Amino acid sequence: MDQNKTNYSPAHILAREHLFTVICLYTVFYIFWFRHLEQTVSGDYLIMHTKVDEWIPFLPVFIVPYLLWFLYIFAALVYFSRADKDEAADLCLFLALGMTSSLLICTLFPNGTDLRITANPANGFFEHLVWMIQRTDTPTNVFPSIHVFNALAVHAAVARSKTLRRHPLVQGLSLLLMVSICLSTVFLKQHSVLDVLGALLLGYFVYAVIYEQSEMPALVPAGADGFFRRKKKTARAYQAVGKDSRK
């Protein structure tokens, strides 16, 4: 890290210097909140369903990228924690901010899907894996899709990485896996296309908060980027407002 720590945001310093502890504590926090929602959101919730969802077939083979999601997240955190702790801290904050936002949305606006097709384990290996997932994952708390959001977060880190820019094959494979994971959520009927779009929109806002961006989206609270972003910089949009107010 830079010798002058005052150039870094409080959240970035915390995540960078205590990365393993932050990941462990946040994982426990997330699991408890998510399990609470899984147990309490049962019947009265907003159904995420569009006509487009009905055109999408159920393809059990997509369970492969769906499950690779877990390895994708884990591998990225391990790699960046060793190769670039600043990128690891940014990724950690990206994931935590987005996942917490998703939990808050599901708490305030309980939601679920009626798209699930009950898998038959007798229909082959892939459908057996889908059946196992369905046994532990209820069709609730689906908007926005955490699978999609986290895949976007990891690929953003891979695409921005200075070290991985020298390895275009790795970045290309990351893009392919990210897209496959996003597609898997709808082809397995785990999510509606609305959940995917919601995750993309959430990713846009969180990206603006975490990473350097000249203009902040209007819905992002003023100062949010200063707390989470790596460097303490006031976004140009805020600077422009300040200049206008002084005229």
C-alpha cells in the first residue's frame, strides 16, 4: 500500500489489511441474513416472471457453469489476495456492497419466482445435480440475482487487473465463464430475466462507487464513493455541483 494511508478510503484500508477476517465475518453475516430470509419469506411475495422467461427452455447442462460460480469467486479472491491486495480489497468491497444491497432489497420487497421446473434425478447426471440444488435453495429471494452480480464483480476485477492484462486468454475465459453463469440462472429456471437485469443494474451502481469513474449515477448517495472507493477522490459530478454553488 502507499506509504500515505490517508489517500485511501477507510473501507479499503480495512479490507486490504484484514482481508481474511473481513471475508470470514461477512460470510457469516451474509449466511445468517440470507437463511433468515429463506425461512421467513414463504407465500406472500412479488413474483418475478415475464413472457420472455416462458420462451427460455430448461437446460440442465447449465448446472456446470452454475456450480463453477463457487470456484470462480473463491479462485479470484485467493489469486488477488496473493497477486494484488488492492484489487483484492476492491473486489471484496464490490461483493459485500452488492450482496448487502441485494439482501436489503429482498427484505424490503420479498420476492420469488414461479418458474421452477422440478428436476428428476433419474433423468441423468446434470438433472440430478439440479435436483440437489433445488432441495436446498428455495425459489425466493431471487431479485437481484447474486449469482449474476458476483460473476460480474469477479470479471470486473479480472478485466481491470494490470497483471492479468498480460494474459488475454485468462481474461477471455473469465468473460466466457461470467456470461455462462449469467445464462445458467435462466436456463435452470432459478431466476427470471428480471433478476438478471436487476443484477446488471446493481452492478452498474456498485461499480461506480468502488472504482474510479468521472461521473457518479444520480441515485448513488453523495460521499458513498469516498468511503468505499480505493482512493479518496471526490467524483467530478460532485465537484461540478460544488463549483456551481459557489458562483
